[in-house]
Amino acid sequence: MALTDSKMGLVVLLLSVSCAEVAGFLRLGGGDDLVDCNCDCCSTVHRQPHERVAGVKVKCALAQDHSSDVCTNECRAPANDRLLHSRGNILDYQRYCFYECKPAEGPSAPVSTQCITLSLEDMEKTVVGLSKDGSHGQARDPAIIYQAAQHKASLILAKQPKLGPSTQDAKMEALRGITQAGFEGNEAFQEAKVTRGIEAKTAQSMNEFLRHHLESDSEEPPKAFGAKDPFAGIHDIREMSVGAGAAAEGAGEAAQAALAALKQARKLTWDNAVDAAQGAMDGVVAQANAKAKADAEMLKRISNTQEEKMAAAAAKAAEPFFLSMIRAQQTSKDYNAKGEQAAEKARDLQADSEKIAKEANENNAAGKVPTANSQILEARKVMREAQSWAKQARQFFATAKAIDKGIPKFVAAAQAASAKAAYDTNPAWQR
């Protein structure tokens, strides 16, 4: 069973008045002469978690940085308004911003950016139960206008064919294969070239040997084709052993010379480092002694002088005023902190009230009238508690502001006390 028009007007009236009262501690609105509702007074804000629909995380709300003379808590409904049912041609500006405006940059718009009016196409998506003459209907959350576009984009992405490796990737892979093949082919060519050279030299040597043997008219077979010297290997090993021994002896002598040079270099380095460190330390000690002597002379000149006495007297006279100033600053800071906590509590309670009110509207639309009426009473109760916290916040901020105004007086009093103490301490100024 749906609410009658009179009951619906009561629900809207209760929510509108409560929201306007809580918003009063942050901005000054009101007045008998209301301005026309306009999305220029609305800006983008974050949605509460329970308000997020179709993945949209932002909404339009009454801007807090506009003039309160123009952007009031209530406004006059525009002509031919089809979305919101107004009470006496008056709309709550928060509801107008939410239902009849949208972020200018879409569902991903940054916070505090401008909102614009819904187009006719958008209204066709957000209005439910539009009358035959098109004069009025029931408003829905504007986030629904982005749902169809997101669904269409996801379908387009799903229908796109999955492509394999691109032509550019295949071309790069082919170039890498050609480069590797060329490198390996060049190495094989060089190795074959060296092998052919060795074989050619060996064949040339054998040809020379045979030619000399034939020209000598010797009937004995060449030694290269007959038996070899059985001790040739031993002779070669002995010659290599002797050469290795000589090389080792030379290497040992070179190592001994290098070790001696290293020891000498280390000794020279150490001696130079010690001399340099000693010189640096002597310089530091001399500078320290000179500074200590200069400081002692300066202290002797200024100790127990008239200027020192005047400075001490001025500091002592100003100390109580500076301590009072520090306490006042801390007290102001504490009151500001309490005000912020109270304001945060008020905002949280306001959000809870709006959540309960939303559930009441949903239950009302579903025909659950008793539940909706009970939730409306609960919303008013939570809203009154939010108003109480908002009042406390205003009191805390006012106290902190009053304390801040008195802080310059402590500074002036401290300066005056310092000047008087310095004057009284100097006998020459009292003549």
C-alpha cells in the first residue's frame, strides 16, 4: 500500500527541515525570498558506501564554497519540474542537487568539480511512473544513466577477437634469428679458414721435404717415412723441463723484487700518513686553543656588564606573559580539536539519518507504511542528536576564536614588561 500525497509531503517536510538545520553550523542559509534551483550551486562529492549504484562513487550535493546568499538550503522549484514533488513550490537544495544534477565530467569526475543539469534523455532514464502528459513522475538515483553505457562498453570489449602476436613482434623475432645465424656462420667460417691454413702449411712442408729427397738421388727412404728416433720424446721433455726451470727461477726473482717493492711502498705510505695526521692534529689543537682564548676574552668583557643585567631583567619580566601566551595557544588548540570532533560526530549522525530516510523511502515505495513511518521518526531522532553535536562544535570553535583574539595582548604585555625592567635596571637612564 503506498503513502497518500499528504503523508508523502510529511516525509519530505521532515527530512528537508532536519537536513537544513544540521547544515546550518557549516553555512548560513535561509531567507523569505528563495532563489530558483540551479545546478550551478551543486558540486561533486563522494557517495556514502550504501549510496553507490552501478559502480558510481560520486554524486552532486549543495556546494559549501558558494555564497550562502545565492545557494541557500532551500530553493524555488523550476518551471515544469518533472522529477521532484515540491511542497509549496519549495525544494530542499540537497535533494535537488542529487536527483536533478549530474557531475559534468561523468562518473569518474574529481571531487569539488561542477555539476550540470540532467538532459531530457537522462530524465527519461531516471523518471519512474511518468504521467501521460509528462508533467511529473517519481525520481530515481541518477547513477542509473551510467549503467547502460558501462554495460555496452563491456559487451564491445567481450566481442573483440583475441589477437595473437603482432606483426611487429614477429618481425623482431625474425631479425633476432637472422643476427644469431649470421654470428654462428661467421664463427664456423673462421674456424674452417684456420683449419685449411694448417692443412695447407702441412702439405707444403711435406712437398718440400719429398722434393729435396728426390733431388739428392739418395736410395734410402726419407726419415719422415721411416722409423723415428726412439729418444726424441725424452729429449723434448728434458728440453722443456730445463726451460720451465729457468722460467720458474726468473719468476721467483721477479716475485721477490715485487714483494720488496711492496713493503717499501707500504712503509712510505704509512710514514706519509702519520706525518699528515700529525700535522692535521697540530692544526686542530692550535685552532681550538685560539678559539678558547678568544671566547675567554669575550666572556671576560661581557660578564657582569650593564647590558647583561638589563637583558636578564627583561627576560625575567617577560617570562610570565610568554608562559600565559603558550597556555592560551594550547587551550585554543584543544578547543579547536574538540570542535572538529563534535563536527565530525554531527556529520556522521547526519549520514546515518540520511541512510535511515532512504530506507524509509524504499519501504514506502514497497508499501510498508508502518515501517516507513517508524524509520522517519528514528531519522528525526538521529538528526536532533546531530544538531546537538553541531551546536557543541560551534561553541568550541567560538571559544577557541575568543582565546586567539587575546593572544596578541600577552605579546604586548611581555614587550612592555621587558622594556620597563630594562629601564629600571639601568641607572644612567633614570637621571
